[in-house]
Amino acid sequence: MASFDIPLNLPHAAKVAQRLVGRLDPTSPKSHALAQQLAEFLNPCAYEEPSPAEAVITSSEALALLQLVVAAIVEEGQGNDRVGQAVRNLYECLERGEEGARQGLVAGEDPRSPQRPV
């Protein structure tokens, strides 16, 4: 599957996580709350990039949270193209482009979206 492979970018991941929160229905308690937790976890990275060693740990913890977010999105039926794009972008920012290409689709991204890698 085609994917974007970009270097770890925690400041941008923090921004995309915040965007994801805004795209989820706040009345969907699990997905919205988990996305908010992820955004709050990554928020300090938006202002100060962690050291390389801290970045690896932060990235790993963010990936674990992101997996929970995607599962909740599916469980609550919150997936759509914009949500799926944000999910894919988050995985890409965490150096997991191939996984992001798959999980974006799981979270509702349109496979024909012009934003998807070709």
C-alpha cells in the first residue's frame, strides 16, 4: 500500500491531534475523550520539541493512544473522510506512514481521496 514516509515530527503531530479532536462528535464519549487525551499528551511538543531520546518514548506512547482512538472511532461509528485523514496524518507524523495508510481507511478515509498517497 502506498504511504508517505516522513521523519518524526511531534510538533506537527500535536497540531493534527488537536484537529482530530475537533472532527469528532463530542457526544461520542470514548473516541472524543481518547482523542482529547492524545492531544493533551502531545500538546507540550507543539511548543518545545523533546530531546531525541524523549521523542522516541513520546512517539511510542502516542502510538499506543492513537491505536485506542482508532478502535473507539470504529466502535462508535465516528469514521469519515476527514477523521481518517487526520488519523493517517498522525501516524505519518509518528514515522508510521504505512500503518497510517491502513488505519486512515479503517477510520473512514475515502480510498479515492486526493490527499491519499499514490
